[in-house]
Amino acid sequence: MGQNDQEIKSAKEIAEDKAGHTDGSMDPKKDQPKNAASEPVSTDKQFSADQEGRMKLTFYSYLIMLGAIGWQFLGKIPNPQTGKVEKDMIQVQEIIDLLAILEEKTKGNLSKEEENILKATLSNLRLNYVEEIKK
């Protein structure tokens, strides 16, 4: 399967995958869930490990982490450490604000993959935030 055939994993899907691993590890090659984002992303280079086997922190993985935290505070996925669903709308708004700042400050300096995951994460969190506020 070529890079153009792959689809972007949303932050929620990655967080759900990660929550399913008891050791906290991720296997980006295992399943490639579908997402509505328009550009493909090669997760191989985004989630590479260092020589000790720890996941390297990249801007892409940082965005995924922020998105996962947002999904946790929306109450959409459980906290992987406690297994409990936590809802904190103030924290979600802070994550959204932080991602919006990153979008503004990094405009024109991101790869297409980074730009796509940032936009997808931000729009998905915003839409779900509005839905939760309406409840």
C-alpha cells in the first residue's frame, strides 16, 4: 500500500488505539482507521522510536497527544492511566485555544501532514465541544 492509499488517523482514533495497549505503546502499522481529512499521512516517520525503543516526540506526535487529551476531557475516551471517563469542558477549551495558537503561529512553517493533522484535530475538537455544550 503506497502513501497515497493511506488515510489519516484522527487524534481520537490514535488515543483509542493507545488506550487499548496495556503497556502504553502504539503500533501505527497495525490498523489504519479512516478519517475525513483530505491528505494521506505516513505514520511510519511520525511515530519512529529512538534506539532505546521510546517514541520520539515530534510536532506531529505532540499534536496527537494534545488531541487525545482533548478527547479525554470531552469524555469521549477514558483516561488511559485510570480507565475512567473524565469530563472537563474548561480543559477542553484550553486545549482548543492552545491548538488555535499553534495553528496561527506555525502558519506556513508546517509540512502538509502536520498542517492536516492540526486542522483536523482542531476542527474535530471544536465540533465535539459545541455538541457537548448543547447537551
